[in-house]
Amino acid sequence: MKLSKLLLGLMAGALLISTSVARADALDDIHKAGVLRVAVPQDFPPFGSVTSDLKPQGLDIDVASLIAKKLGVKVELIPVTSANRVPYLQTKKVDLVISSMGKNAEREKVIDFTAAYAPFFNGVFGPADQKVSGPADLAGKTIGVTRGSVEDLELSKIVPASATVKRYEDNNGTISSFLSNQVQLVATGNVIAAAIIAKNPPKKPETKFLIKDSPCFIGLNKDEKKLQDKVNAILAEIKKDGELSALTVKWLGLPLPANL
């Protein structure tokens, strides 16, 4: 009899612990810790880069800091690459990914997204002497792209078999490949093309054709509805009051599109 009562007591305790664990969520953990851990880019200006004294700067850094401020917590910026930003989220090394990330069906299988926070489009860019106006014209060409990026995924769907795609581990590698003539064209975002012009105006790449209009979204783990709703509410607030548009003007040179 006493053994039965003991077992029932242990089962009840285990159930209580299990229930309390199940009720815990990322938003509660963030408030409890007083810190929002955000994965941000460090090689992708103007979204994220570092100054000469290694201080992070860029649109994604400012957005992360603003969201943390609205949550009433400190921000911890954790630099990532295109390839490891989702794994960092899945392994709970970060709470959010604010890293110029596009939303696609493959990513939506493993993580969730908030509303869009920044404009971005992907395309194929190259010098004026490269006569390219669509995917078919890539035949026999060499194209550079950042491994694991949205443009990498989309380019793989349309590139002709005779084209050569060279994949680089980060955007600096992709930019360097173009500037050093390792590739004839690059598949990248509009802001990266602008960065190439800033680094070397004579090598000005022009837009050949669009691959995908891919606004930037904030990534978070599956089944974190409270955190998702809270971040969406913050985004709606800073869109309405103009704070987010001021940041896009600062870093992208354009106000936030009305339809974003």
C-alpha cells in the first residue's frame, strides 16, 4: 500500500515537472535571462559587417538591438555565416536569426519566420560586356555564388548544365571572385552588387536578370508562437512609427517599401 502511494507520488511529481517544462518557452527564457541572443552576419554589408576596431555594424545589427530594446533586455550578437545560421538556431545557440535571410519552402520545414523586415532581391550580375538576359544565356559561363544562400538554391534550379557554378563560403569570397576575374558573373543580392561597386567602381556589375524577389525575414525555432507574435508586434510597431524605415534609409539608401 505504501509502495503504491509512493509510486503515485513519484508519477505525480514527474507529471508536474513535465508540464512545467512543456510550458517553458523561448520568450519566457529571454526575459528570465535578460538577454536576447541574435545570429547576425559579419561579412554582408550593409546588413552586417565589422569596423576596423571589430565593432559590428549594419542594418541587421541595428534591427537586433532595436528588438532587444523593445523587449526590455540586452542584446548578444553572435556572428554567423549563411551555412551555419539555421543550425545555430536549431541547437539553441541563438534565439533569433536576423541575418538577411530569405524565406523558402525548405527552410520553413525546419524553422519559422516572422513578418518581413527588409527589402532584398536576388539576381545575376555582371559587367556590360557579358550579354546575359536570362538563364539560358548562362550556358558556358562561370558564375560565383555564396554557398547555402537563397540565390544558391534558386540558381541551382535554373542554371544550364554547361555552366560552371563556383560556390564560396561567404560573401567576401564571392565578391573577391568577381573582382579577381575568377568568375564572369555573380548570383547575389542587390546590396552585394552595390558593395562590389563601392570596393571597385571600374568593375561595376549591372543587373542581368532577376532570380527572386526575396525580402528578409527573422528566423526562429518551430512552435515558439509567443516569441513569434511578440516580434511581429514589435515589427508592426516600428514599421508604423517610421523607426524601421529610418534604418533602411540609413543602411540601404531607400525607405521601407509600403508593401513590405
